[in-house]
Amino acid sequence: MQYKQLLPLALASVASAQTPSLTDALGSQNSTLSSLNALLGSNSQFADSLNNLQNVTILAPNNDALGALNDTTSLLTDPGYLQALLSYHVLNGTYHNTSFTNQSIFIPTTLTNSTYTNVTGGQVVEARLYDNNVTFFSALKQNASIVTPNVNFTGGTIHVIDRLLYIPQNVSETLSSANLTAAEGAINTVDLTDSVDITHDVTIFAPDNDAFNAIGSIIGNLSSDDLTNIVGYHVVNGSVNYSTQLQNTTLTTVNGQNITITVENGTVYANSAKVTVPDILLANGVVHVIDQVLNPNNTSATPDPSATTTTPAFTSASSGTAGVPFTSGITTPSTTFPAATSAGGSGESSSSSGAAMPMKTGAVGAAALFGGAAVFANL
């Protein structure tokens, strides 16, 4: 009887002995992870904390990913920022490469530092299969794919990835970088920038610039209260609703009125507005780009999937003659991020099974992303 009781313990000990520690597992991939190993070696306290983690998945940027940072590497000498960045590469839960499907999932990471994230439960990474490759999406739809899967260690597993994940920025930085400059300007106009930037757990439906331009003729007739009401009708406070949760439901906005979410033939609509770019991650939630400005006085507007052109939700509205509303004085982004590929108008539409695949950008925009993160850290 004693032998039968001891046998499972003995087998467990053998299995444990055969599974390497995190340090040894990373070391076994040193030919592609030497830069990451050097970073961890210079931050031994954080490396020790990683070694103690259980049931996690580590997304390890390879040498090319870290080498692409160029002149932004000086930020990696900031221990606080480096710890936040590396924490964002640690997923809660063990996910082997066979765990992912074509359906997007949003996985909380160990990044919970309120200097860098205001998302309850930790900032997330979007993950799904694309063309049989597991792809992870971070700030502004920047994406990375697995190049070496399932390097197991005692606390979980490691996937070597080909790009760095970038910490999502605040609302104003994200709207600017995604070329949603009219939405950014409208928020500025009603003095809500600070509010939306620091509020925990928000979902924002951001009309693209074409959507604002389509109602340009009525902008001059809107009072300050009218515009505040319109802006508030695009913000849901207190819940982060990723695309997987946008399934024939209603969401209550900050002005107290509901948005009706419907799915028609796989396409997601907010009232009558099509979600064209879903799931742009924020420091404090998520943005979904839509092709119409929502009208709080027309909450019953319904989608028309057969329409070939977009009709504004505002009666008698048309394009103005003074250019895109609210963009005066707003800086136009100098770098094109994947999230901006269709933010200016036509582009890929959303579906209830995940976003269309954005382009790979490599190192482009790394300085802007790190700069945005540094600015947010100083708020």
C-alpha cells in the first residue's frame, strides 16, 4: 500500500525534474532570445518574479523584434516601463498554440500597474488564428505571430514571437494615431479629453472622419449641449465590450441612452452604424470604429445590410464645405498604423468572429508607440 501511495509522488517528481525552469527554457532558445535574456539578466528581481509564476503563457520577442526598436531602446532602461512592457507579454493561463482558433479571444495579461492600464483584471491581448498562424494584437492593431511554439517550463509555456507587443495608449493618443482625428477633435471641443482618458473600463464607438464629414452641414447648428450629448452617446462607461461580446444586445452610454447592437450576416452594427474596425485596445478599454455618427435623438435607427452607401442617422444632414469637422488644430498622424488602414472611411468591416487581418508594420511607428506610452506614464 505504501508503494502505491509513493508511486504517484515519484512520477510527479520525475516529471518536474524533466520540465525546465523558466530561466533554463529561455536559455534553450538563446540563439533567438539572447536580447530578451540579456534584458532579464539586467533586471534580476523581475526575472525572479517571473520564475515564480504558475499557469502562464510567456510571449517572448525574438532578437529581431527587440532589434527593430532602434532609437527607442533607451526607454527600456527605465525599470518601471520595462517591467510593464514585459508584464504585457505574460498571459494569465497556459495557452499552447493549439488553443487558438479563428475566433478572437481577449486574454488578460499580468500588466495591472495603474500607471499603464485602467482595465479591470489586467490589460488584454487579442489572439486568434490567421492563415494557420497564431497572431497576437496589441496597441493600434500592431501584431505579432508565433515563430517557435510551446517551449514548456515549470510555470506554463513560452511562445517565441516575431514582433514586440505594444502597451495600449490612452484614448486621445489612440484616436490620433488611428487617424480618428474628427472623433478626437469632437471630444476636445466638449472638454471631455481628460475624462475619457482616465476613466476605468470604457467602450467607445468612434466614427471615422468620413462619418463626421457626412454630417458637416449640421455641425454649425449644434449647441455645446447638443455636441456633448452626441459625444456621450458614443461612450459606454463601466464595461469593456470586445467584439466577442457585441452579440445582439443593448449597451447604456454615459448620457443614459442605449445603443442597440445587432449582428447581420456576421457584420456588427451599433444602431444603424457598421463597425468597420473592431477592437482597437485602449489603456482603459476598447474602441470600435464605426461608419456613422450616432444620433441620440434617433436611437431606433436600424441597420440596412443591403445598402451600398452610408446614410447619416441625422435627418437632412450632408457633407459640409469647410472640411472634416473638428479637425482644425488636430495633428494628423505621420505614421500609419494597422488600426488606421480603414479608419478614414472604406475598409474591412468587422465580423462577429474577429477582425480582418491588418498589415504587418515591423518597426514602423515604434517610436510613436513608445512615446505615447511614456506620455501616458507621466499623466
